[in-house]
Amino acid sequence: MIRGQPMDAVVLVGGCDKTVPAQLMAAASANVPAISAVVGPMRTGSWRGECLGACTGASPTHA
């Protein structure tokens, strides 16, 4: 995507141990200046006393 768009520089926003290295490698490969903003994982929350977080709605036991 970085090479496909006529950009002078990029701001990379990622928060996963897989996406951040991939974004940095893409920026280095495209030879453009980049700023990387690494954000942390989403905090677990709750709704009506039930724990909510990543993938909590993916299991049929939570339906």
C-alpha cells in the first residue's frame, strides 16, 4: 500500500506483535520516512457484569 500511493512519508499505527514489524518493513522497503505509533492492546471491559474483550463474542458459549 505504501508503494501504491504517491506519499512522501507515512504515519504507521499498529498494536500487534505481527503488524508493527510488517509496517516497519514495508516503510523501509518503500524507502519513505515513517513515524510509528505503537498502541497497546485494548483493555478488557465489562457490560452488565460480563467480561468483554478481544474474541469474547466469537465463542458460541457467549451467545
